[in-house]
Amino acid sequence: MRDLRLSTPAWLVVLASVAGCEHGGVVQPPPPRSPAHYVSPTGSAAGDGSSARPWDLATALAGAAGKVQPGDTIWLRGGIYSPGAPLVSTVAGAAGKPVVVRRYAAERAVLDATAFSSDSVRRDFFIVRGDYTTWWGLEFTDSDLNRGTASRPNLLVNNASHTRYVNLTLHDGGIGFFSYPNRADVEVSGCIVYNNGWSVGTVGNGHGLYVKSDAGPMVLRDNVLFDQFGFGIHAYTDATDGLLNNITVDGNASFNNGLLSGSASGSNVLVGGLAPADGIVVDSNMTYFSPGVAFPNVWLGWSKSQVLNGSLQVRSNYIVGGAAVFDVHAWQSVTARGNTLAPGGGGEVVRLNDSSTTDAAGYSWGGNAYYTDPADTAWSYHDTTYTFAAWRAKTGLGATDQAMPTAPAAPAVFVRPNAYEAGRANIVVYNWGHLPSVPADVTGILQPGQAYAVWSVQALFGPPLVSGVYSGGAIDLPMTQRPPPVPVGMATSPAPTTVPDFDVFLLTRAS
């Protein structure tokens, strides 16, 4: 995807050929009951916001002199929106009546930061300052071929409360998404985030989702994050720069983040920093590092800090690979149950550094599964490694945990329905047996007789890997080797290939 202006991607051709369909798996909705307004790359402030006379983007983002009211929908027609200055949205809704800004039908609305991405100071490209707004189905990117050390703008910045960011694509920027800590009730859901960041030497910088939260709630749900220069999910703060309170990380697929600089520079999930974190829930996430990655996979509690965090619940996650698969540091209360952990060729499966781990001190740790030989010294406590039995004796944890010397032969498949669009789902496959294809049961996502299409998230803008009319039960997903997407400004991607071992797929309803 070197030049966004050259061609229409294959997925758009496929879906546009089916009347009334939208990439993202939902039939084009009927006209909304509240007023609808239209924007196009060729619109102007002199328009009236109708389909025939659309506004330019800046006019709509300012509320069009009061013409956009709470509950209205702003439809962005397809094309490239490439302003010469940062965009700031002040349009606002009200409680129960958000203003929705959404890509129209099967058209590809791309907000491109290239016009000012070569500034000497890295800046924010798109800033949301209006409360009660929803941003849906848009694509944010920077097509500038200069991958400088400080020239890539942050793509999308939340500086508002009661906001929703739904099924966006964020790629090839500086930081994909950032949220200020003093904003409340923010959700990022169903977004696909990749190839963000830059290098300083061999050190990667720039993260997929970089969030803070003074009060919360902050919800990161069912996003797919991969191949950033820095971290995938980076819930981090400095000592005087906000807090990390009431953050939920739920159902995300995060893999091979931190690998684009040539050395491991980021975790797939980090929650922790130089100020306390509290009220943290990490539930049902699926992460993966290719073999040999020397960085923690899921890192909960910043080990470079002396800060004592509050409560953490980490449940039902599937975590594979990394120098430490699961790194836990400095919590007063931890519930760790139902997680599956597997190393990726060496390293510790658990790295625990809390001062006290007794149940009386707030620890509840059990029902976890480890695909690691229990005789290996793969469990650590305060920087000393132990066998599984010795670690349990030392910490008093994991009485109901199980350690198995080998991974299963059968694949592990997770189907996550989209919270906002019927017929859309993320499908995550751990292909333990290296099968050429893996079945995924999508009963309840699709109904028999519905047309569908499936893409690898690593090839979103190519033709679908699978398409057809659903007849019920499982669909077969090909696990043949394919390269990761090439970052803009680079000849190839330094990230390793994950297939046939692992991949994430996007399923959408095509009619």
C-alpha cells in the first residue's frame, strides 16, 4: 500500500459489488431517523451537507455552524482526505445522543497525514475534542515515504469524554491512538492497528494504543494490534502525567509488536508505569510472539518502577511466546485464573516479583495451564528461577495450575463477534499442529444463506482468502505462509512471518 491514490483495493471491489454492503460486515443501514449529513474530499463550506452538496471535512468537524445536532450522523464519502494542517473535531453530541462520524457504505474514506508528516517536530494529526462522539469505520494513515526518527505524526488523539472509536484502521503513523488521562468513558473497539512508529537506531518507538486514565472507565475491546515499532497496547504513564485507573483490556489480539526496528522493543500488552495502576482487568486476550523474541509478552506492572499498584484481574488469556510470557510486578491484589501460557523457545513462562503472594494479601492464583515441562526452571520469583513444583512451594500459588510438557496437537481457535456490527468477527488461530487449513465455527455470527468474506489482517487490502455463501457450521481458514504487510517507506517488513503457526482473520458479512 505505497500510494493510496493508485487503485481501489480488492476487498472494496468485492463488497461494493454486493448491493448495499459495507466492509465491516453489516448491511448498509436504512436512512437514520435523525438528520444525516454528508462530507466528501471535494465538498466545501458553501455546501449544505446534503448528498448532492456535501461539506468539506473541516466544516463538519466544527459542527457546520450549529447544523450538526446531538444524535446526527455524518457520513464520509470515499476518497483521500489529506489536509495541510492538523484536524481538530469540536462537534459534540449529548448523553444518549452521540454524533456519529462514519464511513459511507462500502466506500473507503482515508484520512492521510502525509501533507505535514515531514515537519521537524512530530505532531498530532487528528484530535477529537467533542464529547459524546462515535468514530466508525474510517482509515487513518500516513503515506509519506520518509520514515524519519521524529517525523511521523500521531494519527488519532482523544481529548474528549464519552467517545467511541469503532472498527477503525490505523496504520503507518507515529502512535496509532492516544488518549489523555483526564478524559472519562472512552472505548476503542474492533480496530485494526499495525505498522505504527519509528526507529532511533535499533530502538523502536511508537505504539498501537497508548492510553492513560485518571478515573475511567477506559475500555480496549476486540482490537487487533501487530507489528508496531513499539508496544501494541501501552497503558503507561510517567509519575506526574496522569494515572492508570479502571482500564479494561478485553478480547484483543496482539502479536509481534516491537519488532520493526530490528530488535525487540515492546510488549504485546503493557499495563503499568511510574504512577499507580488500579482497577485493571485483562480478560480473554490472545497474544503471540514468534520464537526467539527477547521481550515480555504480557507485562503487568512496570518493573523499572518502585510504584505499588492496586488491583489486577487477569483471566482467560491465551499468551504464547516472549522472553517472559507473563510478567507481573508490584500489585496489592491479583486474581490470575484460567490463563493459558506457552513460551516461544526458551525464557520464563511466569516472572513474578511481588513482595507477598499469600491469599491473605489479596492473591488468588489458580486454574492456569502452562505448556512447559514442569521440570524446567521456567517459573521465576524475585529473579530466581524454579521448577513448577518449587515455584508453587515458594510462592504458595498455583495449587490448581497444570504444567504440560508439550503443546497440544489440535489448533486453538477463538471467534470474537464484533460488538457493533452484525456478521463481523475476529478469528484468532494458534495452529499448533501446522495444519494447512483450520476450521472455525462461526455459528451465530453468520446465518445460513448469507454471503461472507474472510481476510487475514496481514493482507487487508488484497483479495479475500475465503468467500462464499454460508451453509452453517465451520468455515476453513487457509494457514499457508504469507508475509506481514510492508510498512510505508520500507522495502520489506522486518517482522517475522507468523503463518502457519498463527494468524488473525477478519470475517465480514457481504450481504
